[in-house]
Amino acid sequence: MPKIKLLPHPEYSPSGATFEVSTSSTLCDALLDNGIPIEHACGKVGACSTCHIVVRQGFDKLNPLGDNEEDLLDMAWGLEPQSRLACQAIVTGSHELVVEIPKYSINHAKETV
């Protein structure tokens, strides 16, 4: 079963987290299912870049980037070569992924519940 190691983030997970996920789940769903409240303003349909993440290990083990995802990543804060949209990055195989949520997002209006 794939394992995700989330690096510490001051707001979402100050100590970081490690958890197992099912294959074929998106990184966004995996994070949300494990109590990491990553932003996803468009409802996980790949229409914004608020769920921008950086895959520090295992980038090549995810599904390939689509054209739409590449275009949207251009709007993301702190874009890096290993950047993905968590709602579009699908976990494949059984390996460990190391993921970092950038400090900022382009989401200008954040709702809290």
C-alpha cells in the first residue's frame, strides 16, 4: 500500500504526518481523508491551483501531468519542477511519496468552518 509522508506545515500539520493510502486515490483526497485540510477551492475538479503541492520524493511515480494541470500550475505560488495539483495527482503503485504543501496559496478568500 502506498505511503505518504507530509512534511510539516505551520497551519495544516505543524508536526507533519505519515499515512497509508489506497492506490488510485488523488493526493488531495488522501490528505483530506487523513485530516489534512488542504485548500481545494474549485471542489477538486482541476479548475484552480489552491491545492498546489510539491512532491519531494516519488514525483515520477504519479500519473503524468495533463495540459490543463500544467496551465493551472503557472498560477501557483512557489512553483517548482516537482509541483502538482493535489486534486489531479493520482497515487499509483506501492511506494513512499514525500509531499510538501507550500506556505502560501492563491486563494484570496478562505472560508473556515
